[in-house]
Amino acid sequence: MTNKGIVKSFPLDDKRTISIETGRLARQADGSAVVKFGNTMILATVVAREEAAEHIDFMPLTVEYKEKYAATGKFPGGFFKREARPSEHEILISRLVDRALRPLFPDDYRCETQVMITLISGDKDDAPDALAALAASSALAVSKIPFNGPISEVRVAKINGDFVINPSILEQSEASLNMIVAATIDNILMVEGEMKEVSEEEMLEAIKVAHEAVKTQCKAQIELADMVEGAADKREFDEEIVDEELKEKLIAETGDKVYEIARAFISNKHERGVKFKEVRDEFIEQIPEEEQEEKVPLVKKYFHDLHKDVVRKMVLNERIRLDGRKLDEIRDIWCEVDYLPAAHGSAIFTRGETQSLVTTTLGTKLDEQVIDGAVIEGKSDFILHYNFPGFSTGEVKPIRGTSRREIGHGNLAMRALKNMIPDGEDNPYTIRLVSDILESNGSSSMASVCGGTLSLMDAGVKIHKPVSGIAMGLISDAENGKYAILSDILGDEDHLGDMDFKVTGTKDGITACQMDIKVDGLPYEILQEALEQARKGRLHILDVMKETIAEPREDYKPHVPRIEKMIVPKEFIGAIIGPSGKIIQEIQKETNTTIVIEEEGENGIVDIVSSDKESIVAAKEWIQKIVAVPEVGEIYEGTVKTITTFGAFIEILPGKDGLLHISEIDWRRLKTVEEVLKEGEKVKVKLIGVDNKTGKLKLSRKVLLPNPHKEEN
């Protein structure tokens, strides 16, 4: 007997159908759902502890997205042939879902919750990332776990002037705008995407189109939950203990002091933080020792809330910020290029207390990153890595592997710059950028974009246009309608605010964005105003960057390997490589070059790499001889390879031998070939013919010598 489960289906605008199924798989989880779109199927499960975690002030949520290779009929790479640690692609999708789900749990919900999302069937033409949040939210919707959803995410792309929801992977490559948008029925939660210099108005329109599609998916989840018995009865949880007397006492005794520190406009974040902490600790000291274990955690929470409330009111009522800047004012910027003499390109970008040191390394096709996922596979010739060490914030942190935050910020910076990287003959290199954050107080990913632009230009990469980035913030009060849009936010303003909106672009349009909204009901008018303020901010930053370096260097630095590109007929690739790679290895060894060959259509693309021009010329001439077609009547300097009784075989071009018959060696009659020639000797010969049947080459030496018989006559 088959359990058919409970299914809810709904169509997209293009008549394709998405279905959500529950009650059939993973029934011991608190909630589970399978989302099906064509041949793509995603299983999401959610489990939560019933007891709240102690002594934590955050929502202990874990979101894991995993793609099974069997889903697309593939074997995992590597020695163990088993899915292991998550790839960067899987981590980025996990982050997208986490950022959409996290704000919708109750504020005081502290029960450890785990969301597992697994691709169990995949179509190589359909991107599963846009379905992951729908599956996760559906699992929550049919569970008893408290959640103020549902939510969903969709991908919106603009292709040939039209907006398309959840386009295929192939269609995405043709898009001028490609974004993931997460929302509830009423509110936008998150936006992440890349663009090819689109306008602010175009981006807003795309968000609106995506939101309409999200509404349909949220309504389907509500209807699905209504079909599941008991799904509406959400689990009760322990609410936080509130000590109103302690809270009021803290506000009364420390409120004015907190305001005075906030109003002092201390630009140094550590100095400002120390002063706030002194006020808090002074209050804690008056608590009897026997009560401190119980009350200190509450004091820390109430003081955090007081600090947040005071700063927000100061910004809203007085239109001033913690460091004394105006709402739209950018912190002081200084830049420098060519800081590292041995690097191919380098730059320092410092804005306020945020500093990025960015290096550029130029490599060959051998350095391309191989992408071997269950769905996505291929190669990448532009890589950007972002590192965030503990010392950048003055902290001692354990040194572990790359964090999810580092992967996410690096990916944002990469998307901001990728469409400005030239291709083809304008850029023969694989490019790796590394942004090392040396100081951090807000907008370090945007500093990576600005520093990345400067470093690329310092390396001589002919980028189409410079790119800058800015992080925008928002503080709002729904009760009185007041709001303040903040340009170039500090770390504190990100933490205390209602929005973190990162926008990157050139002077002509947006290239990437990342937005997280922490408040309900953000009007599109405010979003439009924030985008315009961001545009002015990034143009200001571009102007400052141009004072350091306005355009890419005319040439690469002397120690950068040069790449000479040759195009040869495809049938000659084997001749250049030789048996077991013998010929290409010999060329590389003798000329001190690196040679990379790729097949492209009917041609072979040959890259010759060396920092020495003469080496490149020597390798190029060698290859030209290999691919050259012998022409009758041409004179060649060949090498005697083999001597026989009837003549000698002469290699006139690499891999091309011709027969020099004994009668064609000299005008006089020879008894043996050795009278004139020996193996390994260089000799000039003329190609006098090609056998039509065998293609064998006929050579002559004597036609290049004076004819004694003519002289006698």
C-alpha cells in the first residue's frame, strides 16, 4: 500500500507547475516537505528542541543545503567518492535560506532548530536554489514549530527585455539582471543578485515582479498547512524572564549616560564601546553578589536594548549619527596602489575604520577553478577570496576553516566585479583576487569591491569600468512614521538598524546587490530613496578612487607572465603535444615556457606563457613549424634523422620527414650517403615534390649546388 501524502500544486505564469508534498517522506521530523518542479525535487526537514537553550541571546538556527550527486546521476569527485563538506555553492544557498527564515521566528524563541534541505532529484537545466526556501518554509508551515511565515524565494531575471521567474540555467547566462528575492505575503525580506549596469528603477521593478510570484507560493503553503491536521497548533515555548523593576532601574540610572556617550560623536569604535561598557559594569557592581548570577544576564540584555533604543531615537530625532556624520556623509577614504612590489597587482582601500588589502594574481588556464557540483559544473577564470581575521576587529578568534560569512562576502564582491572583467583577447589570464580585511567597522565587503577595482587596474587588467560599493542602513519608527536612511554604515548602525543594503556599481548602473530587511512593511518609496542615496554615495567613492588611479595601467608589470595566444587547425593539436606529451614537454623545456592547449570548435587555442619575450618568440616559431604545411619549391634547413643505403630521411619541419634520395644529394655519383652526410647534421634541402598517393615528401640537395656539367658546357 502506498502513502500518497498531501499535495498542493500551483502554476507559474509560463504554465509550468510546482507541487508541494508532505506526510510521505521523513515523517519523524517535526515537519517535512518535498517540492517538485519538473524533474527537480527538494526534500526539506525541520526539527527543533522543545526546551530553550540557556544563556544565549540569539536564535540558535542551523540551515544546511546539500546536493546529492545521485540526484543527477553523477559520482562525487575525489578519492572517497562520497559527499563530504559543503561546497561554496551549497553554503551560499544555505545562507540565502537562513537569512530569509531567521527574522520570522518569534523574537524570544531560543529553542535550537535545524533545517535540512536536500536535492534528491535534479534536472541540469533547472536551478534548484530558487526552490530551497520554499521547501524549508513548507516544512515549517506543516510543523508545530512557532514561525511567523510562510516565506518563499524566487529567482527573477530580465532576459531580452522581459522578466522571467525561475529561469533555466541556460537562460540565466543571457540575463542582464539576475536576482533571488525572499519575502512574505506582505513584506520583502531579502534581495541578492547581480546585474549588468541596470538602473535603480529597473531593479525596483524586478523586486516587485518577484514579490508577486512569492505571494502565490506563500498562499499555496497556507493552503497546504490547512490540509494538515494539527499544523495550526503551534508548540508553546518558554518565554524569557522579565524583571520589570530591574529594567526600569537600569533605564533610570544609565539612560542619560548612554545618551551622553552616543552624543559625544566618538569616531573610534573601541573607545566608544569601552565607555558604554563602563556604564553597564558600573550598574552591575551595585547588584548584591548573591544576585549577580541571576541578574547579570538580564542586565546585559536590557542594556543592549537601551543602547539600541537611545541611538535609534538620537538618529531619528536629531538626524545625527554615532560618529557625528550627516545621514548621507561618507567616511574619509584613502587609497594606495602598487603597495606590494612582488604582487602582480595590489591596492589598499581604507574607509573610516574599515581597511582592505587586495592582491591580484594573473595565471593561465591551468589555474582555472574546476566546478564539479551535482548540477553546476564547468570552470571559472575569475576568482575572488575574502578573508576576515580576528585581529581586524581587535579580537582573539580561533583559526579554523573559511567561514560562511567569508564565503558570502567574497561571492558578493566577485559578482560586483565579474561583468567588468574583459574576455577573449583582451584578457588571456585566469584572475584571482584576494581581499584581506585588516580593519573592520562596517562595509568590509564593499571595501573589497573598491580595493578589487584598484588592484585590477594596478595589475594592468583592462576592466571595462571601475566599480565601487556602499552599504546603506535604515532606522525607522512605524508608530510616528519617522525614518532615516544612512550612507556608509558603521558596524553598530548595521547591528542597531532595520536594513543592511549593499549596492555596487559603475557610474552607469548597478552590478550587484545584497539586502536584508529587519522591519515589516518597508515601503517601496523608502527603498527607492535609499537606492538614489546609494547611487550618489558610490559616485562619490568612484571619484575618490580615480584620484589614486583613473584607468588600468598601459602594460602589465615586468614580473607578470605574458601570454601569447595562437590559433591553429584542430588537426595539429596532436602533433604539437606529441606521443605521451613528448613534443610539448620538449618545447617547454627548451624555451622555458608554459604551453596550454584547448580545443574550441574547429580550432586549437594555444597559450604560450613566459615573463621573457624571447622565450615566447622561440616557442611560437617552434609551433609554427609544426603546424606549417610543406610547400613544393620551398627551401628548408633540415636535420638528418636516418641514413639508409638509398638515401637519407631529413626532418624539414617538426614531425615532417622527407626522403633525400642518394641521387639528389650531389651532382656527382655517390657510392654511399655517408660520403656527404651524417646523422644529426643540418642540411639545406629543397622540396621538389609530393607523392600524390602516399603524401611522401621528395627532397633535393643538389639543386641548391652549382651544376658542374653546365659549367663544362
